[in-house]
Amino acid sequence: MSETINIKETLKALGIKPKNAGTSTGNDWFSSEDSITSYSPVDGSHIGTVSVTSSKQYEMVMSSATTAFKTWRTIPAPQRGEIVRQFGEQLRALKDPLGKLVSYEMGKSLQEGLGEVQEMIDICDFAVGLSRQLHGLTMHSERPGHRMYEQYHPLGVVGIISAFNFPVAVWAWNTALAWICGDVCVWKPSEKTPLCGVACQKIAADVFAKNNLPEGISCLVNGNYKVGELLTKDKRVPLVSATGSTRMGKIVAKTVGERLGKSLLELGGNNAIIVTPDADIKMTVIGAVFGAVGTAGQRCTSTRRLIIHESIYDKVKTAVVEAYKQLRIGNPLDQNNHVGPLIDVDAVKNYQAALESVVAEGGNIIVEGGVLEGEGYESGCYVKPAIAEAKNEFKIVQHETFAPVLYLLKYSGSVENAIEAQNSVAQGLSSAIMTNNLREAELFLSHAGSDCGIANVNIGTSGAEIGGAFGGEKDTGGGRESGSDAWKIYMRRQTNTINYTTDLPLAQGIKFDL
């Protein structure tokens, strides 16, 4: 099915009216002299212009957010959940235009764009139920006539810095949970996808306004890393959630840590699928190919390495290469295509550099890459997904390349050798094993198995449900977003002890008589 997009009609359907506005405290929008211009990687067209948040405007945003927090935190959590429910309903109503905007501004397929909005809807549903389950614990005190319990309180202003590859979903993962916890949010979307941020802010602001809630519960700032620094250095922001490269995450962690703030980091991945002799080859090919080329290899969970046992190496290699011959590259709004463009020409340069590096280190490219030119590829951002035979110790293999480059690696002996190879990279986000051997599967999931935050059996590395906590270890940052008990990062824990007697005994039996 082929789709086209009338960007003016799409923006109109999303209610985007402010011209050159990039700073918002809700329904109030502010513009400045400096601006960001958004061009689509799909066809190179100009989408719109968004102004950069000035330091003065940032102070206006923070004043509005800190004031709004005083009101928002007093509203019972289930009532905050009702607001999030309404936000989710608005996303359902606007799923089609928002999904198209995501696809057009970021370059991912329309199905993935719509799927990203569905993730937003799903996290809203999850948060609504969670709004009645922000549980603490009750403990027995060692002192007679005393009761102890723990409770959770809102943190305050949560800063969110998101990346271009998931321009709306990652914000929603954070903000839906932060809102039901009683926090207010200040969001800096990627400067590469600013209009997606404007669209989401407009949707959220309309919901808050209809419920007569104050400006500042949802705020938007725009710009490059300098605007992000305003958030990371600000003591009024107790938690900064940042998604992006490991290099960026280390800077955020250091800056926030120096002021003893909290950071939630979702950083790079160098994800592998282990393919054992007991693997289902058909399933392996589907999981590996989607993982490697989905979103043009620009997911943090994209499959970078395929670690294959030597006894089936040639068979798997042939199957994957044959599958790559069927890939269609082109306009992501055309649902007949499998692969869209990279985000910009800088990403293309990184892709080309990776292919040059693997050859220089002794690798063998078995599916040729290259930049596509001609009709339909005018943006200069379309590339061919490539496959290279390599070794795990190659520097380029140890590096995360945000592009559709897949490395085939061979292992021999037991599955322990494959697990060791998988774990021997700096990143620790997602991992998978393809096997019908129960012992191999359980070993992979054990404490002696994958060292990643996500470990899958007989599915690929890419794609996660909001019911499970999302995040990774090592250079991936250690953060967890979305499901499980991830809500706790957005709150502060308090221990309470109540003495309902007429005596004042001290803990540990300490005597202090007057």
C-alpha cells in the first residue's frame, strides 16, 4: 500500500499553528530569533521551523513548571491517572497524522511510525492502572507500640532529553509515568525531529487546558546540547532522563551527579543474536533481518552482530544474504518498502566510514553497501543495508554504528563461547539466542548468561513491550523505563515511624534517661 503525505494537512490535523515557536509551558508558546529548520530525510523537503529556547525563556518555563508542581502534586494519583487516560484517548484519535509525521520527519516506515504512537497509547494505559498502585511497604518495628512504613512522594520537575530515532515514544514512556507520580515535565526533543515534539506538546496541552489545570505540567524546550545543559545543570530538576549516545550519557551523568541529582540513562547498544546448531533458521532470518534493517538500523536495540555456530554458519549466511536480496529501499510512507532513509547526511558518512573500517581491519563485505542516488533518493539519505564477515575483536565491531550494517561472526565449541563473545563489548542493552535446546536457552538467561538488560529467546533483539522495564547495563547506562517498577525512579522514598504510646523507647535499645 502506497501512502503520500500532505505535510500542511498533517500539521493542521495535529493542531500545529504557532509559527517559529519552539518553547511552551502548555498552551502558551514563545518564539526567539534563533531557530531550527526541520528537513525530511524522506525527500529533503522543508517541513517547518522551530525556534530555539533562549536562557530567558528557559527561566520562564522553569518558573511555570515549579509553580504547576505545587498544584499537580496535591491531586490524588488516580485523578492524575484520569488525565493521562484522556491524553491516551487523544493519541488514539490522532494516531494516523502523528504516525505520519513521525515517519516523515524521522524517516522510519509508516508502520513503525504508527507503532510508535501505539507505544504511547500503551504506556498511557499502563500508567492509568499504575496510578492506583503506587504502593509502599509496612514493616514491623523493633519498638513496642510503633508502626513503620514507606511511602513515595513526587520528585518535582523531571527533565527529559530524547533522541531522534524514537521522537515521540521515549518522551511518553517517561512523561506518562512521571505525571501519574505527581511530577511535571520539561522536554527537550531531538533537534533533528523538533516538530514531533511540538505536536505532542500541543496534544498534551489541550488535555490539561480542558481540565482547567495550570500551565507548566507539560513544558517544551528546543535546541541543541546547550539547551540540554540548562536542564542537566539545573538544581531545580531532581531527575534528568536522557536517551542517546554513550558519549552524551557520560556527560549528562557527570553533570547531574556533580549536583547530586538523579539521572536515568538509556544509551547505546551493540546487540547480538546467538545462533546455535539447534536454531530454527527461518525464525532466525526473520529476527535478524528486521533487527538489522528496521528503522534503517537506527534503533538502540538494532541487531549489530550475528554470532553463528561454525556447523551452520554457511547455511545461515546464505539464508540471510538471500533475504537481503528481497529488501526494498525507498519512501517509508510506501508500505511496500522495507527500509527508509537514514536521518541525515552525517549519518550516511558514519555508515560509509564503518564499511571502510571493517575492510581495513580485514573484514569481508558479502552484501555491498552504498549510497543510493536518482529518482526517489534526492535527499541523499538512502543507503543499502550491508553485511560483512568480521571478527568480534575488530574495533568497528566493538563500536555502535547507527546504520544498517550487520556483522557475521563465527563461533565454535559450546554456547558458553558464544555468550562470552556476545558479552565482550562495552554496551549491554539487548541480546537474543536462537535455539530449541532448553539447556542453552536457560543458560543464556541465567546469571552466567547474557549481561544485557534485555535477553530474548527465539525472538530478535529489536522490539519491546511497555509491560517490561526497558534498559541496559554497562555503557548503556543502567536506566530502566516503561513497565515493571520503573515508576520508582520518578519518586522519592520516605520512611515513616509512628509512636502511638506514651513512652519514647530508642532504637537498638539505647538508654537515654532524663
